[in-house]
Amino acid sequence: MFDPKTDKFPYPLHTDKHYLKLKKNRGITFDSNYPYVDNRPSFRIGSFFLRILLNIIVFPVVRIRLGLRVKGKENLKKHREVIQNGIVSCCNHVHMWDFLGILSAITPIKPYVLIWADNINGEWGTMMRHVGGIPIPEEDTKATFSYLRAVKKLLKEGNWLHIYAEGSMWEYYKPIRPFKKGVAFLACDCDKPVLPMAFTYREPNFIRKHIFRQIACFTLNIGEPIYKDDSLSAKEQRTDLTKRTHEAVCRLAGINPEDNIYPAVFDNNERVDYYTETYGVGYKGSC
């Protein structure tokens, strides 16, 4: 598998931290009164027209810009009934547009996605909301309970919820960072399976590399649903499902889970500068 090994981006010290510098703050307060799932008719009408724009203009541009290919799409058809009953998907977060790539790949399904609250407050926040974005409130217990009620209701109603378990976006990063337990918590609590996905990279051709300065092309790999182990206690289920989901995403990313440089479960982990490490067989490079 191609590894971009770029040093273009300032990956933070801790694996769940963000490095994006937002240019705008719209001043939205994500408290217990915020409509985490907006069902107003005006909002739905706006989302309907945006969906038309996505299909006609945005998705073709995204596919061209990312050089997007999709593998494993047959798994969506194979597990259609499971998906229609509600599912949580999980993927590595490696590009600003990668969720648009997922949306393009699974159309006509319309998933919801949990998003860093600062992004919703940023310049693209309105569009993110209309494509299913749900902000994750921080440092407000009442808001967290309100948000969780809304998200669990979505899953129990048979919706698709996408979560980036690594906690933040690191562009063109190959290793799979540790997963937080939010994916497993919601999947276990709502009795829904997890659908693992992973973006892998392809070396760009001459034109993309030297004229458009593209670092890599993307392939979205879609796996098969993973279910909780009912023989375990609730706490053990979450840890077990987190580990098995992480392993599945690693494999879809072309990485042997035993060779991945990070553990499966997040524990305030720090970045590994893996150019000083042997990453699997034949991998040595700077990040």
C-alpha cells in the first residue's frame, strides 16, 4: 500500500487533537437546548436542495479531486436489511472532503455524522449541518445528555450514523490512530452493528503529482458489519468492540493490526514519528 509520508501537515502531539485553524466563529452555543437533529421544515427543504447540488456538482468534483475509487460496495447490498435497521460506521479521518467521498459512495443512503463542534461554528458549518452533521458538545454535561438522546433516537429509528473514532482529522496519515470508545458505546447501547471503512492511498500519476501537486489518490474500502459480544459485560463489550473495529479498519487499510504503531483503544496517546520505527514490512518513512 502506498504511504504518502508527507511532512506538510503539523500533526499534533496527541493523536486525538486537531490542527485546523478556523477562520470564522459563528458564535453558536451547543447547550442542552440546541437542536442536534434539526427537523424544522425549513431545514429539511434546505437539505433537499443541497442534496440535489451534491449529486449534480459536488460529488463529481469530489471524486475527481480525490481520485476516488470504492472497494467493497457490494457489502452495502449484501447487508442491506441490517443497514436499514440502523448502523454505526467508522473510518480513518484523512482529508477535509473524505466524508463527502463516503456520501458519494453510499448514495442514496443519507447518513448522519458526528462533527467537531468548532467545525459547525466555522465557515462551512451550515453546509455540514445540511449533509447530516451533528456537533459534539464539550464541557457541558446537560448538553452531552441532550446530544446523546438525539443520536440514540436516530439509531433506534433505523438511521446510519458515521463516527470518526480517531477523534480528529490528520490528512494523508497512514497509520490507524487509537479509537475512542464512542462508536462502541453507541453501537452497544442501541444494539446496532458497526460498519468498518478505511481510506487507503494510491500514488498519483504524473499530471496529478507534478501539475496539481496532489499528494495521493484515495480508495475507500468498505467492510462488513461487526457485532457486539453478548457474552460479555457492558463495559467489556465496549472495549472488545472498539478493539475489533480498530483491527478491521487496520486490515481494510492494508495494515496488519499487530504491525500498526498505535494500540487499538485511546489512552491519551502521543504521536509516534514512525520514520524512526519499522512500520510493518518494508515501511520506513517520515510523517
